[in-house]
Amino acid sequence: MTSSEQTFTRRVEAMESPAFLDALRDIKHGVEREGLRIEPAGALAVTQHPEALGAALTHDCITTDFSESLLEFITPPVASSEITETQLKDIHKFALENMGGELLWPLSMPCFIDDEARIPLAYYGESNVAQMKRVYRMGLKNRYGSMMQAISGVHFNFSLPDSFWKVWADYTGQTYSQDQVSADYLAMVRNYRRLCWLLPYLYGASPALCHSFMKGKPTNLPFKKVGKGTLYMPYATSLRMSDLGYTNSEQSALQICYNQIATYTEKLRSAMYTPSERFGQYAAGEGGHYQQLSKNILQIENELYSPIRPKQPTSSMEKPTDALVRRGVSYVEVRVLDVNPFSPVGITKSQMDFLDVFMVSCLMMESPDMTPEELVVCRENMDKVVLEGRNPELKLHTNGSDIAFSAWTKKLFAQFRKTAELLDKANQSSDYSIAVNTEWEKVCDPALTPSGRILDALLAENKDNVVFGLELAQRYAAEINGYDYKQYSREDFERMASESIAAQKAVEAADDKSFADFIHDYFAEPMATRAS
């Protein structure tokens, strides 16, 4: 057993104490699920955000992302993955009941879109903050194209309670403080970056895409064709996470550092204030004309496309880096998940249970600082898995040498099983071990992965993915219609919608400056610094 494996085992054993077990019961998670609205025949719905769903600017759990057509459903942080799943079902039920017969697209890669100019930008009202959100999206459209922004994903928010961090600090010989909590979250994040290639293998569900997505896009990927117009790669897991999806060459050169909060925030802030050669052609307020918020590498920090983000909730108009500097890390956002097309709500309880195991394991592993060279290797491993993840000959790179995908996953799952047993003991369940065993079956048989199942379905009937997606959308609409509300009621959602509309009007009424002054003041705001 290596010293790293010994450290992991010691930490697992230490966490079997009553204090640790009590704290582990209060791990919290929330989900942000994106999904395109489509017409009954499968085309993109270009209607406005349904008024019955409330105001996207101010609603707590129903909003939009890039487009009016791209819904985003948000659940609050809770300790039960079962509750999170039922909350999502309730939100889906209310949304589908108020979409005028439209459906939700169940895949990450977009439905057939003949002209990306038809993808409507999200609208949040006439307040300064609403206009800022819209101009930001206009910038995304100009920088990367609307089609890329129509890609959907699922974000998984994970946090450990204060009670855990206090016991952890005592066990690791640290003094409990927010600085200590932030440092340990970053240790978790570094190991996540080292290992997150596994998640597209297990949950990647975009091995194929509609030919309309590739219109005008040069590529050297060796696509094959199925049906009338579906492109696929035989071993791909998540084309959403490939260079076809969220890409920015200037971002790749940033070398975002996850070793300390100070360096992480410094790199992000630098990108927000460093002019971009690529994006300087678009207006950023000259003569009152806005095609983007700024001409810099990042318009705002949220433009950074990262597989994980350390997060701290922000107050109104507070920059994310300022929140991190002022109050430290309070949770992490996992951002590599494709929409699960085999779930009516895009994610399952079992997935969430496994992600708990994965994140706790990342904390318990040794986590040395990450060099820029190692970060490059991490990106390369991710690229290999999203394009070739089910290739039986796949090799990845770690510690200066190549390792077979199968050999590395075997070692990891030995550790995951220990973590799962720990979480089962804390929660008096077997759910975590069952989740780990379910994922291990996918490692043993790639045909069981979502990407494998999708390709098998398409190839067996020479079927287009647009047909596959529409069939699932219709089935899930019928299923969700049959659900009974559990965590929320219809009246709850109607009240939230009404309150969000009133809140949007209040935001608009409170504006006391021009949009140009508002944007100037936002970027001129002094950056938060740590108090000495």
C-alpha cells in the first residue's frame, strides 16, 4: 500500500468516530438542471418565457440561462438526495403544466436548429441588472455563437457542514477557521480536477449530435453518421465537454490556480481586466452601443468554463471573487454532468449518492499543490475520455507515466467502496454502496454507460438523435403529468411566480442611474481584499 493509500485509509477510519458520522449526515446538495423548451414536433420553441412560471430574474427555482428557450431549474441545498429528486419532479411538473403544450428536450446537445440566429436571447426586464444579464449573453453569442450556448448541462452543488469542518480541523491538527475551510475545499477541488475524467465516462450522454449543430464549424473529428443527419463518434462519451462545446483558447492559457484562494481569485480578476485580441472587435459601450460587457478575456467571472467552481453565495451585484475573498468557500459546483436522458428530471438519486462518495473521497486523498504542467495533463485526460472514453485500449496519464483506464478505475473504486461504507454507516443505509456498485458495472461493461446505451439505441434502428430525444420528451411529459406534488404544491409555485414578478418590478423601480453609469460603477468597484 502506498503512503497516499495509507493516508486515505487512516482518514476513513478516523471518520468512523461519532462526531464525524453525525456531521456526514448533514452533507448538502442542490441541483441546477438546464433544458431547452421544444415544440411538440421537436423544433426549438422560440416563444417568450411563460409568464405563469414567473420572472426569470428573481425566481428562486425557475429561471433561464442563455436563451428564453433554455430553462434552468434550481433546487435549494438539502441533506437528502431523495428530497432533491422529488423537488426537481415538482418543478418539472409545474413547468410542463404551464408551457402551453411545449416539451423539455432531454439531451445535452441541442435539438435540430436550422438557424442559430433564431435562438432568442434571455430577457429579464428593463432594470440595469436585467440589461447587464442580457448584454452579457449578447457577448457570449458574439464570442462563441448561440448554438454553443444552447447546450444543456446539470450542475451539482456540494457542501460539508460547519460541524464537519470543526472535527476535521481538530483531526488534521489545524485551527478551525474560514481560511482553513477554504483551503480544504481547494484540496478537494484539486483532486477533483485530477479525477473528474471519470464523470464523463459514467454520466456522459452526448456521443452523438444533430448535423445542424456542426453547420459552418470546421472540425477534424472523425465523425460517423447514423440516420438521416446524426453525427457520432463510436467511443465518445460527452461531446458536450469536447472542443465542440465550451471552448475559449484564451481561457485555456489562463492557468487558473487552485492552490490558494488568493491565487485563484487573482487569476480570475486578471482575466476580467486583461484586453482580448480576439474579442476587441465587438462594441462594449462606445456611443451607447453594447455587443458585450467588456473587451477583456472574460466579461465577468462566470464566463470561465471550468469543470468545477469553488463558490460563495453573492449579495446583489457582488462579484464572485469578492464573495470568495470576503467570506471564503462555502460549497463547490460540479459542472461536468450531461443531462441524463434516462431520467425524466435529468439526474437520479443514485447519481447524487455517487457524487457524494466521489467528493468526500477527493477530500480524504492526499492533495499536493497542482503545477501548471499537471493541470495540462488533467485537461488532456478529460479530452481523451470525452472522445474515446469507451475505447478498451484507452490510456490516461498520471504521475509521469501512462496508465490503463481500467487499472486506474479499479484503484479508485477500491477507495470509493470504503467511502461508501462510511456514508452508509453515517446514514444507516446501503444507498451509497449500491450507487458505487452501479457505477462499477459501467466500468466493467461500457455498454451500460449512458453514451453506450444511446449509441446502441441509435445504431440498432438507424435512428436520428432528434427522433430519440423527442420520443423521450414525450414519454417524460406523460410520466411527470402523472406525478403528485410532494415537496411543493401548485399553490406554492403560483405564489413564487407572483412574488418574483413583484420583485422584478421593485428592482426596476429602484434604479437610480443610467445603464452606462451602472456598468462603469460595477467594473470600477474596488476589489475586495482580505482584512489583515
